[in-house]
Amino acid sequence: MTVWDRPEPPTRPVPLDRERIVAAAIALADEGGLEAVSLRKVAARLDVGPMRLYGYISTKEELFDLMVDEVHAEILPEERPGDWREVLRIRAHRTRQATLRHEWLADLLGGRPTLGPNALTVTEATLAAFDGLADLDTVMRAVETVSAYFAGAIRREIANLRAERATGLSERDWQRASGPHVRRMLATGRFPALAKAVHDGTEVDAEVSFSTGLDWVLDAVAAKLARPPA
């Protein structure tokens, strides 16, 4: 029986429910990452004994599932988007925005599907947007491809933000500090393509990079959908 199927215990003297438990866990994770979340720390935040939580949640993994599903409520669009492309674009951007608010989500993106009601609603809206456009296998590969892109791009962005905090160096500061080494390596002539990218490439911010890559992936999916079946 999953946490979604298991009923909550009856109310006791100190009011408690999964909603309050998940809200406390998310607050802890927002402050200190997933490593700051434990049933003991959540119980302390709620001013209850740790054993009280086991009536509602059996493991920390269940708690993480509930947290991820709660954040999926932020990913749901406010209104029904138009076509499949807009559905996937909105999903990608809202997932990025939610992860920037809750950086710990980057550590839980991907892997096995989340089975909570909010996550299932997001998935349903995504698949429904492809209705009648292609066979199911093509639709699933299209959704997987776009999801893999935005999950990877989001993780990279969060990794850069964490590195900036850990080192105290902004991206530009890090580039300056690394500059002498990079120039020495490029001067060897062993990396001509990289040298061209370093000297002639245009820097863009994370949002522009994310949006551009997303459009390219969506273009590729559109081309596949437009191709007649073999």
C-alpha cells in the first residue's frame, strides 16, 4: 500500500495531518536542502514527538514523495494551454521556476514517476495534449525527451548556484580565477575548437540558455510528429 492509499490516523489531542507534516518538511528543505529533513526534525518543527509522525508517514522516502507532489501543485498551469508544444513549454518553465524556489527538487527530478494526485494531473494534461497526433510509443518518447532536457538543464543550473554559494565566487569571478589556466591550455594549440568557443562564443544567462535549448528540442519533436509513419 502506497502513502497515497493509506488512510491518515484519527485526530489526536495535538492536531496533526499530512498537510502540516509536508509543509514543515518543505520549509526545512527550503532552508537547508534534503539533508536537513528527517522525521525527527520535522516532528521538532511541529512540536510533537517523532513517533507521532509514523502514523502518517512510514519512511523518509514517503515524505519526499509527498513533498515532490506538493510542489507539483506549483507546476500545474493556471489555465488549459493550447497545443502540445505550449503544454510542454509551460511544464518545463514552471518546473524550472518551482525548482528555483525549492532547490532540493533538483535532487528528486527524474527517476520513477511520482504517483501523487498533483503529479498525475500534470502527466495527464501532458499526455492529453498529444491526443490523436501520434501513436502512444511516439508520444511517450516525445515526452521523455523533453523531460530529460529540462530536468538536466535545471540540475545544471542548480549545481552552478550551489557552487557559487559554496565557493563564494560568481560565474564571472570563477572565470577570472580560472582564466590563467585556461589561457595556458589553449595556447598549446591542442584545443582549437574550444579556443574558438572561448574567444568567439556569446555568453547568455541561464534563462535564455534554458529557453533556447527547450525550443530546439520542441522543434525536433515537432519534426518527428510531422513525419509520416514508416
